[in-house]
Amino acid sequence: MSDHNEQTHTPPSTILVASHDRVQLCSLVLSAKGIKHRLIPDEGGNSRLEVEPEDFESAVYQLDRYFEENRNWPPPPAPTQAQTFPAFLPTMLLIGALLLLFYHTGPWQSESYWFRAGANDNNALFERGEWYRLVTALTLHADLSHLLGNCLFGGFLVFHFFQLQGYGLGLSALVTSAAFGNYLNSMIQQNDHLSIGFSTAVFSVIGMLAATSTIRSGQWFSLRSLIPLMAGVGLLAMLGSSGVRTDIGAHLFGLISGILVGIIINLKQIIPIRNSSFAQSILFIIATLLIIGCWSEALQGV
């Protein structure tokens, strides 16, 4: 019998026994580093990762390094709402201004200089270019019941909206969207159409709240994202489409313009403005001066 050297083979070394997903991740790491290995299903739903003995230390080093570098990944999700802004005082100032103006104007009277100068009159708007009426009309009310309804129900919505967007950005968006709603409504109405009331602004706030809720939830086409919009449409049907002096067009276009402006103010580019106390103060002052300026222009010829 001739002698020969029998070469023995050292069995592979087990480097990890864990869930299949965990072992699969480790397999990807080793493959990226060119280390040969085997992934073997184990009992109990786990898997086993084996490497050649000469690659054992290198494999352990590469896996330790990978998990150390990715220890804090993925980062925790950012909060959907960065902060809540002070809103009580700005809301009370807005409601107080509406009440104070009604104290001076009283209910609707066609011969009243307040309503002649400040109502949203289509003839004055398009023929004489009196665009300030788009804003002044928001501050006038036909009677006490409309005023109180807008102050109570609208005040609650405005307060919540200011909390989410800030009093400066919120007031600027409110005036812009409501004025735009008045403009859209005027475009489809007859030449002799007149409209007044803060309810256009209230429905604009509903639209902006619906847009804000949908965008911040990140679920555009889910039932949850449609709830605020459906609530706005429901409120339009219940509160904004009945009554002798109800202008359904102003309410509808207030809601539509609110949704459009709501999308704009929730863009990522607006976040620095929303989070800046200085910017909020400046926007609040500008919006307030705009309202005062519109009334100053309206009363010049009276």
C-alpha cells in the first residue's frame, strides 16, 4: 500500500444565527466586500450565515463596521407639526375689530356711506377699478345674526388656523384668500351684484385648514385626508347655502381659494417664514395696514 497525504477540510464557521431579514442584510454586506459565505435556513424561522474559517475575522470586522456606521440610520421621522403659535390675542383683536366696526355701521342700509363705500359692488369693481372693495366687504355685515355667527364659529376656526400657521402668516393668508374668493365670485355674478360679510373669510379658513391637514398627513388620496375637505363641503351645504341674504357663490369660492392658498402656505419654502417671529410680526402688520389702507381709500370720496 502506498502512502499518501490525506488533506482535511476545515468546516465553515457560523458567524451569525438570526432572523432571515437580519441575515440577508449581513449577506449583502459581505457580498459587497467580496467575502464568500453561505446563507442556510435554520429551524424556527431563522437563518444561519457561514463563512470559511480564514475569512471569519474579516467578516466579523466588516459587519461590526457596517452596523457601527449605520447605528442611527434611518433617522427618526420629523414631527408633523413643528410648533403651535400663540393665537388667542390675535383672534380676539380680529373679532373685536369686526364688532367695533359693526357698532359704527349698524345693519345693512343701502343709503349708509359705509356700505356704499365698502360693499363688494361689481360695477364699482370692474368699471371703476375699486379693488379695495374685495377687502372692505369682508368686514361688513348685513345684520347682527350674521356677525355673531361669523365671530363665534369663525373665531374658533381662525384661532385653530392661527395656531397652525402663526398670526402673521395666518392673517395674511386669510385676507388674501378671502379677497380672492370675492374676486372669483364677482366674475361670475351679474353687474349689479353686491356682497358683504366675513363668512367668505370663514370658508377660506376651512379650505386652508383642509389643505393643511391633508399636506401634513402626507396622505393625499386616503379617506383620512378627505375628511377635512368633506367637512368643509358639509358646512357649505348646511351653513353657507341657505337664507335670504346668503351668497353661496362667495362661500363656495371662499372655500376654493382657501384650498389654493392653503397649498401655497404649506410649501417647504414657507417653513422659515412660519417659524420666524420677526416674519410673523411683519406679516401681521402688513395685513393690518392693508385692511386699514383699503378702508382709507374707500372713505376718501365719501
